[in-house]
Amino acid sequence: MRSRLFHWTLVRMWYGRHAWGHILAPLGIVYGICAVIRRACFRIGLAPSSRMAAPVIVVGNIAVGGTGKTPLTIWLTTYLKRSGYSPGVICSGFGGTARIWPQQVRADSDAVAVGDEAIMIARHTGCPVAAGRDRVAAAKALLLHRECDVLVSDDGLQHYRLARDVEIAVIDGMRRHGTGWCFPAGPLREPRGRLGTVDFVVTNGVPRAGEIGMSLQIGELRGVRDDNVRISPRDLKGQEVHGVAGIGNPGRFFEQLRNLGLRVNPHAFPDHYRFSHQDLHWPGSLPIIMTEKDAVKCRAIAPDNAWYLPVVAAPEAALGPGVLERLKALGARGRRESRRPG
């Protein structure tokens, strides 16, 4: 309970007006300067980075919390596969409890061991997935055991030890950059100027000039305990439901449910929250609707009336061809000339 209270206090400070934001502003300035210096060290070769035998595409962000990176990673991986590539995906396995990393991830892997996002990616793409805190080690393990001609990194924009060839930054179109301060005064991992150095800025919502828009399209509700049981959200229209979200921006999910005509009792949890039986049981028999990211961890403890709402990333048409163009250019001029990390 204390950790949840601390988490939401930070969120209110980062995305609203709070006195502590001004008090911590000097620390945010120092953090931002350190982030710029760190990136510069990798760019000029003072800090070592590792280049893989296959091109690396990083899908990340500059803010703490969810922006829609994983749905976009799934979309991009699927797009590359349809375009004739053999992609593999690396991710951090954040929240996973495995003792040995990296981990090869399958659709039926244990989400507690390897993390929720890794399971989602494996399920939706059917491509090789490796999870590990050390992304260089995860990338090497993937290339050692599987034949991949391009690697997609889910998050890891700041993991500069892994050299990259294409960078995609995803931002939340609703919350944008919050107060605009770096951590701990604000939600930013790097100053906003970092967005000017990436190949593509994708906005989950309404884009601004120079950004590519993306929406999250919803599908049928699926049973948390049995994925084969499905109903239309229209079947619950007008009903009162419990909304459950342990993601970076729960408010966006609750608003999606309200837009479907549901009356939502919101239950927000921190990102990557590890649910217990008590978290999902309330008096009465109201349906429970959660995110797919939460559902992969809750199959064994969810009641029979628990559903999840799958979403699919739908970026504007320019993104896919733009990425393919970058990859073709790499092959034409040789990857030695591609960018250093960041």
C-alpha cells in the first residue's frame, strides 16, 4: 500500500501542479545534464557500445511510464515479418523473477518469471523473443540461437551499450511530457531535446508537427481464464464494471472503457504490478475488465467474470515504409556508417 501511495504521489507531481516539483527542480536539472553527458560519452566512444550482426531498431521513449511502446513494437515486428524480414525482439523482462538472464520467451512462458510485456510480444508476433536486463546479452543470445536479420528492442532508448540503427520514440499524446522536468522533479529520463535526434517520433494520440500519429484499436473482450471465450464490448454497454489497470497511464484505459458505454469503477495499480487474489475480488458480481498486459499475470487468480480488452497499435501509414527505407539504406551503404548509440 505504501509503494502504491508513493507511486501515485509521483504521478500527480509529474503530470500536475505540485510544490514538490519546484523543490526538486534543481535535482531534475542535474539529472538531465548527467543524461546528456552519458549519451555523449557513448556517441564519441568514451563508453563502449556493442554492434550486432543484424540491424537494431529501438522503440522507446524519454518518459517514465507507459506510452504505447509495446503495442507499437508488436505492430512493427509483425510489419517487418510481412515485409519479408525475419525479426527477433529483445526486451528487459521488467518485473520478471527469473534468476538466470537472458531468457528465451515463448507464448506459454511464465509471465511471473519473464515479465508481462515479453509474453504479450511472443503471443502476438510468433517471432523469437529474448528478455534480459542486459540487452546486449539478450541480443547476442537471440542471434546465437535463432536466425534473425533484424532486431527490435522493446524500450531501451537509454540503453546505449546496445548500438542501434533506427530509433523510434513514442510519446503519450494526452500527458505529453508532464511538467517537462527530468527525474525526480518530472517524468523525463532525458531532456526533451533528445526527441530531435531520433528517426521517428510517434504520438499515441493526436500528433503535432513532425510527429507520426498512432491510435490503439480495440478488439473483442476475452476471458482472462480462457482466452477462447469472447464477447463484444457492446454486450456490456450501460453496465457497471470494475476497471483494472496496472499500466503507466491507467486513466487512458478507463477512458477507453467509458467510451464503450460502460460505467467504470476504476482500480489503478502501478505499472508492472504483481497482482494477488485479494486485488481482483470485490463484493457482488460485477464484471471485471483489465488490460491484456495485466491479464497475462492474472489467469490463475482471476474470477470467472474477468475479461481483458486487447488493443492493436495503428500508426499512420508513413511509419512502416519509413522504417523499411532506413533498413534498405543501411544495406546499401554498409552498417559501419550508421549511427552510434543515441
